Amino acid sequence: MGTSGSNTVPTTKGFKKVAGSLRAPFRIPANILQFTLSAAIGFIPSGFVGFPVVLAASEGISFVKLTKEKGLESAITIKALEISTNYIVPSVSHELWKVTSNKLGPEFAGSPYGQIAEKAFKKTFSSILSKGVKALEEEL
Amino acid sequence: MTKKLNKVDENVKEFLNRYGKEGFLQLFLTNYLYELIQYFLHSKMRGEDDLSLSYYTTHQKKLYSSEEIKSFEDKLRKECNIGAKRVVEELKRTNLIDKIDSFPPKNPKVARIISDEFEHIMSQVGRRD
């Protein structure tokens, strides 16, 4: 991950457990997810996971519902998105995140956790807009 | 409407008709969990426990091949998808899913409660019963 190089975590019991699970002779991804998430949630300041994720989810759902009801062109107009006709998918994802980011404010949107939400949000939209149902089928 | 715009329009409608908002949440949370986990797994930690070093090396301190890393990341992503599915199920069980639609509510205290409830659900991801 591009922004990950500078992150330093404290030598807590939780993160030591993560390191141990990575160094195990046979890695168990389910354990690694569980230990990492548990250590991470305890480390991240309260609100920095919930607020960006719930707000981004809300904006995303609102846009796809609007597209279903009124069509993409109208949804773009209603949300006042500036779209490049040559790069529809990335520009919709980018513009929608701009709307979300403005609502989040710089404290949340500019934090590393806001940037993680941004990556996930843009990836989700790029995938749905370009692949349709295959976006989720590929994950199953 | 241009041909390109038409196709994108079709993709969104198809997705929502097939999977609904639950599907949108599942995909978004899969991506979020994966990015969050990767962020921490590539973090620095003092001494032998450095996470970014442990990520790429075996217990015998040999480097994993790029194929092995790719295979590990694919499995990790699958786990994130399972975790995301659990979060969506829990959001439905607690009716929090309906509060997401109109988030943030006017009252900041209510927004905080919803955000806290969501974080609590996320903290349970991956726990085995």
C-alpha cells in the first residue's frame, strides 16, 4: 500500500500476536484477519472507523439507488458531479468521494483511516460501474 | 446518453437489482477490511516483531516468492469477504442497516451512537464462536 510505509504501531500484546501469526510455519488467514482487526480497532481513535465508513456507505447507497430510480445521467446531475465523458468510471468514483470527503471534513477524510475508506470506496465504485454483477460474483 | 454512459448505467442497475444495498455494503466492506488489514500488516514495529518484515519472510527468515505472497493475499481477501458478509448480517439483525441510508442524522450525538455501534460490530469480525 502506498501510504503504509510510514505507519508505526506500538509493541502491544495485540500486535505481537499479529506478528506471531505472520511468522507461523503455516499461516492461517482467518486468524491473521481476526488478530489484526482486533489490534487495529483497539489502536485507532474512536470514531475514525465508524464515521468515515458509515458516511461513505450512505453516500454510495444513495447514488446507486438514485441511478436505479432516475438513471445515471440524472443521478450525476442531481449530485452535481463533474464527469469526464472519456473517463466515466474513474471520474464518477472520484467525484462521489469528493462529495463524501466534504461531508466528512478534513479531520476524518485526511486521516490515514479516511484514506483507507477512500481507497475502498473508489475501488468499490470502479468495480460496480465497470463490471456490474461480476463485481461481487468475483468475490464469492 | 452515450454508449459508454449507457453501459455504466446498466451495470449499476443490474448490480442493485441482483444484490441490493446489502451487496453494495458487502463489496465496500470487503474492500475496506482488506485495505485496513494491509495497512497494519505493512506497519513498522520495533525489534523482531516488525510486521512489514514478517509479512514477506517465512518463519525460517527466507523471503516468500511473489506467487506465495499473491496466494496469501487472495486467501486474506476471501476472509475479508466472509467478515464483510458477517458485518452485513449483523447490521441487518440490529436494524443498523436502515440507519445507514440517512446517515448522518441531524443530531451529532445520534451520529456518534451509530458510528460506535458500527465499530463494535466491526470489532467482532473474524471472531470464531
